Amino acid sequence: MSPRAWAMGMTLIMLASTAPAQQPAPPASPQAAPGAPGSAPSAAPARPGSRNGHLTAQDRIEQRVGAMAKALKLNGDQQRELRIILMDQVEQVQKIRNDPSMAPEDRIGALRALNPKTSGRIYDILDEEQRKKYSPPPAQVLGAHSAATAN
């Protein structure tokens, strides 16, 4: 996974985890009326644990843990730590988004600052071989890792 793709994915996960669910209007079917015999359903049924058919934050975290576990061959302890890191990120995003005292510009800056911190925390739980395969933007990892070890 390229650094840019990883950064975009983490940003989307971060923003999607707290965005209010918006249900788009179902597309109009020119072929058949809804409910008519032979017509396709207008929307997929909602999955258990989802909001209006959208994945929950926990579902997205599990997908991310699964993908990283496969790509980096994470052991059980690392998967557990990764879940904790990603849940912490979701909680921080929610806290920032729900803070009425923050100006919108400050909120955006605070949300953007979470990705390098999360990358550094993830980097810290990996062994040397996994770190070689892990591909967040290098400046983010090194910057967050240095800041985390300095504290």
C-alpha cells in the first residue's frame, strides 16, 4: 500500500467514523416500479450493527485490523493493541468534532494532527520486519515516533 493511499484511507476512516449518517436517495429505476415482480430492491438490507446500512466505527476498525494483520502478519497481541490504538483515534475524533469551543480551522488542524500520532503509535507496536512493510507517510511516522519517545 502506498503512503499516499494509506494516509487517504486513515483520513477517510477518521472522518467517516464520526460523520452523521446520511442516507442518499435511492436511484430511480426506469425499468420497473419498486416492489413490482422482477424489480431489484432499491437498497441493500442493513447489516446488523450498522447505521442505515453504513458500517459502524467498530466494523471499520475490524476491517482495518484484519487488513493490517494479513499484510503485516500481526500476532494476537499486536492486533489487540492495534484495536486499542484505532478506538482511541475514533474517540479523539469524536471529542474534537463535538467540542463547541473549537473554531472550525482549529478543529481541522486537530483532526489532521491525529494521523501522524496514530501512525507513530502503530509503528511502535511493530517488529523490525513489520516496520519495513508498514507504509504510512515516512515523515509522519518518524515525527510522531520521535515525539512519542521524547515524552
